[in-house]
Amino acid sequence: MERFFQYVFDGLSFGAIYALLALGLVVVFRGTGHLNFAQGEMAMFCTFLTWQYHSWGVPLVLAILLGMATGFVMGAGAEVSLIRKVAKKSEAGVFVVSIALFLGLNSLAAMIWGNLPPEQMASLFPDEPDDFLRVFGAVWRYEYMGMLLVALVLMGLLFLLFSKTKFGLAMRSVASNPESARLVGIPTGTVLASSWGIAGAMGALAGTMFGATTGELTAGLMFTVFIYASASATLGGFDSPGGAVIAGLSIGVGEQLAAGYAPGWIGQELRLGVALVIIFVVLLFKPSGLFGSVKVQRV
Amino acid sequence: MSLLSVQDVRAGYGPLEVLHGISLEVQAGEIVVILGANGAGKTTTMRAVSGMIAREGRITYEGADITGTSAEKIVRLGIAQVPQGRGTFTELTVEDNLRAGAYVRSDSVEADLARWFEVFPRLAERRNQRAGSLSGGEQQMLAIARALMSRPKLLLCDEPSLGLAPLITQELFEVIKRLNADEGLSVLLVEQNANLAMKIAHRVYLLETGNVVASGTAAEIASDDSIRKAYLGA
Amino acid sequence: MWKIKEGSAPHWALRLLGVAVIFFAVIWIPTQMSTSRIGQFSDAFVLIIAAMSLNLVLGFTGMISIGHSAFFGVGGYTAAILIKDHGWSPGYTFYAAAVIAFVLGCLIALPALRIKGVYLALVTLAVAVLFPVLVKWKKLVWLTDGAKGIDSVRYDELPVWPIIGELKGRDGRAVFAYWLAFVILVVTYAVCRGVVKSRFGRSLVAIRDNETAAAVMGVNLTATKVLVFGISASLCSMAGVLSTLRTGVITPEGQYVTLLGSIVFLLIMVVGGAGTLWGPIVGGLVYVWLDNTTRGFGSDSEGVIGFLFGWADQSPATLILGVALVLIMFLAPYGLVGLIKRLWTKVVVVVPKPAGTSATSVAVTTADTPR
């Protein structure tokens, strides 16, 4: 039984990271109708920057906040300077540009930081080998718990932003009907840029926390997380923030259970395969996801 | 000085020019109606005034040139458009739609909400419902109320009767007429349904394939036989 | 500016001149250049074949796919397994790979029938990422040798071809691989050209431009999409087979077997000119040239072996390609081929025959319209 809880706790913790990144994907999709293929790489790049700020002497918490701010600027900047201009010409072009961003950020990170000796991202939470809590007989490391809590708090803040603030109303309006949004005086450009900015900031936090749990920072840090996030957004529905969170946590727990209880069949190698199969199956049978609305053909 | 003055405006979509230099004006406190068949350029006129499309020529509002002003800024100046086809935020609740309409205002909107719920009781009943679940007539009311939430001086209405039963349309036009009479709200209305529109209009313009072909007071237009036969179905 | 009529004598002369130049360049290379250079050209051909196959699906039909690396991998692994474990002669592996990839391509096209754009991209992303994962799967190690890949794929006798004569040893192998790749490239080009200029090709473009209209005009969407995907997968697998034959090795983190491969195919296609026959060719040559020139740049980085990437040695070429792509999207949406065409028309303009005079001229104008 302890094994079960172990998988659940670990699954929730990492699932929270998938959910964070998936939320970023959903925010961008709802606001602009685009899939940001470079979401994971942006997160990775900002994680490296956060590490860099920290190694220059900035206290950790401040470095993390700074990293998130950089993520916001990066996201908003990409939308204003690249995405917006290409979107006018062709929707497929936006996807190609985000692939270019994906590649570019990856190469850039490798070139800038690749030569350094393996470095570790410091953790916000106590992460010594004996920093854990025993719950139901299973081991829940403080840093994993911390990840889940911080992620939940951030997601809560985002929901508050959407539902209770004027700007959140503006974002929802633009997502619903961009033309009418202009007609009531909402600055749609700012809203679009902010969508990407918010996604960038959330990605930065997700990457930073995730990076602290892995060994060394490499340019491939967030790639698998991106896949899990894509699977979460697909499963939950690309225009459903709540769906992304639920799906992210579920996939996190699900993959742990699958890998743990079927080591012969799935094990560690095919864990990612679970997410990929989910993407395939959902898109084949219910493309709008579990909680999304049936507006699948936005492109 | 007229409230809105449109002078020799050309506008279109890409290489296609739809308006070939139209001129019209709206005085403060007037209801001006633009009539015309499909494809005459009525919606294009609305969008040119509200700033949604690029236009050449000259448009002034309260004396100031707004020819190059963006749509978002034009709303702040006091012009609100009710788009063709309602354009409600279908995923948002009725109340959220109204609050969105008041985006440009920084003061409290509770009084306005209460007021429009009073004017349109059916919206009050459905205040927490998704706007997309409302009937066509209710959505039209919602769209008008939403536009009015920004307390505009000039209301642009694009074919409010489209797809609505005559009774509902009458109700809507009554509301517009009352608002104009009681508060001096100026209205620029484009319509295909000439009869109802003419009943509340002060002045009328006739638009045909991007040109103004006739204008005058409602009475003049209504009594001109040739115009009546050609455009108003005798 | 020199105007010449399509189909006229000067037009034919110009075409023949072009063909002759290419012909002599292609022949000249293996005789005059070093073995490693020849190898680079072979690599370029392999890449171009893959990019051309993607072009059919993405450039001409408008279906987004970043999953073609899986087809490449299928081809490569089919060849490796058949040659090494079953002693097949290399020639036949092409056919086997083509058939397997065709079936796979058709299967993967099935989701494409119901979804478009972003969602199709995700499905193909899943396919591309899934392939190396499956190859390394415990349950399939008996077939694929798992993470370490299959090596020492050797075939002993090089067939003796006319004109080229007998080839021996390592240098001989390099030349053989070069010619083999070139032949397959020509075949691929011929297939693509044949498809594009046929009625089938026009229905592809119709689907790309407006699916509903295409359906209304009588295009069988299902059959067309599935068929073109199958053909595309087949061609891509040829590139994979070639790669295995040339290097004798295939690994799950190999050059074009991972998602990165799909991305490179895509970028080459777009930079060269999507929806044009020569786009992938130009793009591929430029990329390989860039790659080889920048490989030695000081900013090389080690230790970047992401989970599914296999960037064995990182060259700035991909970064440059990414930047080039963004520039192309803004400045030259029709890619390098579009740019070249525009410059070319300042020198020579081919005045097309009036429409309706022959079926070929109509096909030329529609199918060659770049996107």
C-alpha cells in the first residue's frame, strides 16, 4: 500500500509541473488560438537564466522571481515581435516560427551554458536526503511537496486573475470574441502579449522547480515535460485551464502508477510513451479533450 | 457642429473598395438611419466609423479628427458599436458581458448594471447564464446593453433586426427611441428593414453600392414616391 | 530583360543548359573531390530526399507533420535489420522499407482526416517522439538492439555499374553511396514531379487551399490524404535506408531519427521554399554547407545530450537555420527558391502559352504556385 501512495505523491508533485506548463499552453491557446511549441524551451532558457542570476550572487528567491519576470518579457516579446506579424500572413506560419524558436532557444542555451561543468539548480526547499515526510508509510520529499504547493498556489492566483479581475475579464473576452473585445475598447494587443507573457513566467517557475529536482541542467531539461504538458492540455482540452490542471495531475499520477506497477511492460523507458499514446488516442476519439469545447479546428 | 461628420470616406477590404467616397453626418440628439440592400456597404460604413478597418477621407467626432484613431481609443471617446450578428461573448455570462462593455470606465458600474437589468428584465433573469444560451432577441438586447455600458454619446447599430421576429425588433427599436428621447443618445443605425427603422429615424441616408444616393428627413424620404418604390417597396 | 516563349527553342535550350550544368556538376564531384566531401554530398542527398517527401504532405497538401523522422527511422532500421540479421541484399531493402513505411504512413494519416493544424502537429509530434522510445523499449530489444543501435551493417559486394565501373574499398564505397543516393534522389524527384503535375497533385493543392471547396469539387478527401501520406512516408523511408547503407549504423538517437530530424526536414523545406519542387533541394544543400562550414566554430558545446535529442556534436548550423527561418518567413515567404525566381525573372522571363492550349501548361501554372 505504501508503494501506491508513493506513486501518488510523486505523481502529484511532478504532475503539478506538467499542469503548470500545460496551463501556459492553454492560456496562450485560449487567448491567441496558437500552440506555443517553444513553451518548454522558453522554460528551460529561463531556468538557466535563473541559475545564472543566482550564481552571480542574487538571493535564490529573488533570482527565481527575476527569472519569472524574464519569462514574461520573453513571452510577450516573442508575441509582439514575431508571432503577431506572422499570424497576419498565415496560421501555419505561426507554428513554423514557434518551431524555429524551439530550435533556436535550445541551440542558444547549449551554446551559452553547454560548456560549463555540470551545474545544479538550487532548490527553494530543503532537499537533503533526509528531508522528507512520512505519510501513510510513503516518503514524500519536502521538495516534491513544495513543488506541488507552489504550483497549486500559482494556479490559484491565475484562476483569481481570470475570474475576479478586470484584466482577467479582458483576457476572457478576447478569447471569446476578439472583434467584439476591440469594440468595447479592450486593448487586444496588450492582452495577447500578456497571454504569452504569463505563459512564459509560469514556464520559468515550472522549469526552475523541476530543474532543482533533477541532476544537472541541460538544454534538454524541459523537453519531456513539454510532452507531458502537451498531453495534459490535449487530454484536458486546450481551451480549459481547469482541464489542463486536472489532466496534468492525473497524467503525473498515472505514469507513476503505470511505470511502477508494470515495470516489465512500461517501466522507466516507456513512461513517456504513456503520454504520447494519450495524445494519440484523445485526438483520435475526442479531439476537444475531456473538458474543452468542440472548437477543434481553429487553424 | 455635428456630433459625427463623415466626409468623402473610402474604405474596403484589401484590394476591394466598398465605399467610394461617402459623406454623412449625425447631429447630437438625432437618430440617423442608413438604408440599403445587401452589399451596399452599410456594415463597412459602421466599421469605418468605429475604427475597425482602415479608411481614407475624413471622419470627425465632436470636432476632432478620428480618421486614423484605433477602435479601442474611439470607444473611449464615446462611440460604441453594436456589431452585426450581435457579437456577444458567448462563453461569458450575461453579467460578465455587461461588465466587459464597461471596460473603458474606471468608476463603479453597479448602477448601470441595475439600470439595464431594469430596462431589459429578461437579461436580469438570465444574469448568470452563459450568453451563448440566450435566444437571438435576448442576445441582441445584451449586445445593445453592453454597448451602452460604456455610456457612449453615439451608438452605432448594425442591422439589429437581423434574424429577429418583428415583435422583438419593435421592442428593441422602442428602447432605442426612448433612450434617444429621454437622454439625448445619438444613434446611427443601419438597417435593411426600412419600415421599422423609418418610424424612429430623424434623418435617412440611402446607400447603394458604396455611394450615398439620397438623403433627407424621414418624412421627405417616405413621401418621395420614386424612392419609396425603388427602396421601400412602395 | 529577355523574354522567351514557353515551349520555344530558346526555352528548350535554356532547360537543356540547366540540365547539362547539373549533370556535369554531379559527375564531376565524385571524381575530383575528397572522400569526405563526397560523403557530405551523399548526406545532402539523403536529407533532400527526406525534405522532398515532407514537401508532398506539408508544402503541397498543407498537412502539418513533424513526424517524418519516424519514417526515416523505419527505413533505416528495416534496412539494418534485414541486412544484418537476415542477410538480405541491400537493393531489396528499399522495396521492403517502402512498403512498410507506406502502410505506416496510411495508418498515421487516419487521425489527420478528422483533425487539422495544431492538433495534427501534436499527433505527428507524438509519433516522432514515440519512435525512438519504442526502439529502446525492453520488449523490442530483440529486434532493434535497443539504445546502442545496430551497427556493422555491411554488404560485401558493390554491384558493378556501367560507366562507373568497379568500385573498391572505402573510397569505392563512398562513391557508390554517392551514386546510389543520387539515383534515389532522381527517382524521388521524378515521383514528386509526377505527383505534383498530375490531377492528383492539383487535388492536393486544392485541399491545401480550401478543403471544403475541394470536397465540393469532387476530391475524395480521405483517399487523397491517406494516399499522399503513404507515398510521402515511403519516400522518406528511402532516405533512411540510404543513411544506413552509407554509414553502416543506425541508432535511436541518430541524426535524423529523432524529433530533431523532423524539425530539420521542416526547416529545410520552408527555407528552401515550401510547395516548390526545388525548394528542398536548395534548402538541403544550403543546410549541409552551413553545417560543415560552422562545425568548427569555437562555440561548440559538449554535454548536451538531451533525453531524445542525440546532439552528438552541436554545430551552430541549426541555430542559424532557426534564425534564417524566421527571416525567411518575413522577408521571403516563398523561400530561397522564391527569391531566386524573383531575381531570375529580372534576367529572363518565360512567357507562358495562353491557357487552354495544352494540359501541361495549365498544370505548370497551378502546381508550381509557391506557398
